[in-house]
Amino acid sequence: MADKNLVCKDCQREFIFTEGEQEFYKEKGLQNEPQRCPDCRKEKKRQRFGRNRYNQN
């Protein structure tokens, strides 16, 4: 298994889906490759969980 170059669906930047990440996905039973780069995944997660859960003032 080799590293794969993917394109983020949010920012359109290319990112690498490493061999190690592919193994992790396989071990967890995940069948789809990531669609977002690490930065966009982090931002999406922050939007979903960060504000709503901890900053409800």
C-alpha cells in the first residue's frame, strides 16, 4: 500500500493519505477515504463540537 494524493472537497488543496492512515482506516473498518484535508477536518470538528458543547454563553 502506498501513500495516496487526495483533493479536499472543501478547500480543493491536495493532501496525502499516508500508508499509516490507510492502515488505521482499514483496522477501524472504515471503507471510505477521507474527503477533507487535516486542516478542514479539524475546522469542521471545531464547528460541530467546539462552540456548541463548551461555549454556550
